[in-house]
Amino acid sequence: MNPLLGVVFHWLGGLASGSFYVPYKGVKKWSWETYWLVGGFFSWIICPWLLASLMTNDLVGVLSRQSASTLGWTYFFGAMWGVGGLTFGLTMRYLGMSLGMGVALGYCAAFGTLLPPVFKLFIPSIPVPETITQIAATLPGQITLAGVGVCLLGIAVAALAGLAKEREMPGEEKKKAVAEFNFSKGLLVATFSGIMSACFSFALTAGNHIGVDSLHAGTPVIWTGLPKLVVVLLGGFTTNFIWCVLLNIKNHTAYQYLASSIRPEHAAPVTANLKIPRLGNYFFSALAGTTWYFQFFFYTMGETQMGKFGFASWTLHMASIIIFSTMWGLIFNEWKGSSSKVHRLITSGIVALILSTLIIGLGTWLKGRQ
């Protein structure tokens, strides 16, 4: 075990997650559902199977030996996370990278802590050690819940920044920074996305036995989380595939996967060039999808190195994503033209979100010492 190396891996995962949407900016004349599904094939199917097959022993055998309960819960929570991942893309679309990720991941950090123990009150078989009432009865639990409160405060402050930005900036400026900026719609989507995305943390917990079995099959410890990702991300792929195909049908955009030009009825009146850069679109979508997968790749690597500090994995991941996504938001001038008040608000909101992850980590650390 090497906790310092584990921290480095978690921050690399955060860099991948905070950066994955950047390549999508290179996609031209494809609908959102088209490029999201293409990227998703790399995120949820190609990369998980390829890397797990190359780096672990007896992948198919390990998965086939799992109980229906282990595979079922891991897949189920993966599918629920997939709903969050699906709407996460819409969050970026409506709020931009810095505000979108800050709000969505703030909710994710908060509800990733709260939802499993709340559900355990009603479904005792869920693989979570304590209920919410048991957590609240201890000092570490109270500190953790206080961190959740700070997280929600950070979300509120970031949301105020977004509302102030929407009121201050002329429509032209908003569209330059985020083409489809819509604060009210984006906040609603980010809230739902953050809640559902929290399911990823306990999808991994549900699949712990897969990692143990992979270790027994001779896989080095650092790679034992990869077989779990195959099942978790298959669940995520399922929900995203269904939704994107439905949108392709509804919006008549399924032709875009193979077409070399836009159908005239889908082109804006001022569009002179209807040619689709198909090869480039596949490249940038594949790059985005692969980058998104690598957040999980590095997350599982970091988790194996944390030892008794394993409690910090989720919070480190959330904090690093928020920081790197904010960095990209600044690079792409998403807050350019807004007042100093708005800049102070978004800075305060992001700081509160990072602080909340540290408080939640402290509570979990104290719990681990009991």
C-alpha cells in the first residue's frame, strides 16, 4: 500500500473526469445524442473490456463465478449511475464546465454519502454497513453530515453565481461562453444528475467480491478494481444507450452516424456548408469517451493503494474533479464578462465544495479509527 501514490492516482482520475468534455467541443454538426452515444461506447464497453482483459487474469471466469446478487446489485447501481451520467452531459450543455461540474459533483459528494444509509433503512440487503440513524448517533457521523451540509451550502452559492451570471450577461455573451446556457434548466438537470451519479460509489461497494475473486485469480492488487468496472459500466451503458437511441428516433438524427452531410431540414438557415466532418467527429467522441473511462481506471488504482486511508477515495475524487473542471471553465472563458460579485460567488462556492469533501473525509477517518 502507498497512500501517497493513491492520492496521485485519484488526482489523475479527477483530471480525466474534469477534462473529458473538452474533446466534445471539437465535434461539429452532430446532435448531442449522436456524439454522446459514440463516446459512450468507448467509455462503457470498449475501454472497460479491453483494459480489464489485458491487465487482469481470467476476466470471464471471475465474472462467471459471481453470485446473481453480486452481479445484480453492481449492475443495478451502475444503471442508476448511468442515468446520472446521461444527465451529466446535459448539465455541461446548459451550465458549462465550471458551474455544471461544481453543482453536479457537489450533489454527488453529498448524496454519495447520504443515499446508501438512507436506503438501508428500507432495504436491509443493500451492501452498506450502517443506516442513516446509526451514522447520526456518533461523532464521526455527525462530522460527516456537517460536511454534507457545507456541500449543500457550496451548491447554493454556486447556484447563486449562475443566477447572477444569467441576469447580468447579455444573451450574446452567454452564448459565446456556453452555446446553450440555461440556468434554470441546467440547475434542475444538475441536481438530478448529482443524486443519481452518487450510485457509482456504492456500485463499486456492491462489486467488492469481484475484486477479491480477481485477486485470488492472480491479478496484481492494483488492477483488481478493473473487473468491477466491466459490470458497473455495462449498467451505465444500458441506460445511456436506450435514451440516446430514443432521441435519435425522435429527432431523426440516427442517419448522422454514417452520413457525410447534414440533411437540409436539420441545417440552420444560414448554414452554407452541410458537410459533416465524420472522421473528426468519431475521433473527438472516442477521445472524450476514453478520457471519461480513465477517471474510473485511476480511481480503482488509487483505491487499492489507500489502505487504512481508503475512506478518502471518494472525497479526493470529487475535490479533484471540481478543481480541474473549474480550471477548464476559466480557460474557456465561461465566466468572462460577468461582474466581480459573480466571480466572488463562484469562487466561494467552489471553495465550499472542496472544504466539504475534506470535512466528509475527516468524519470517515475518525470512523475508521473507532
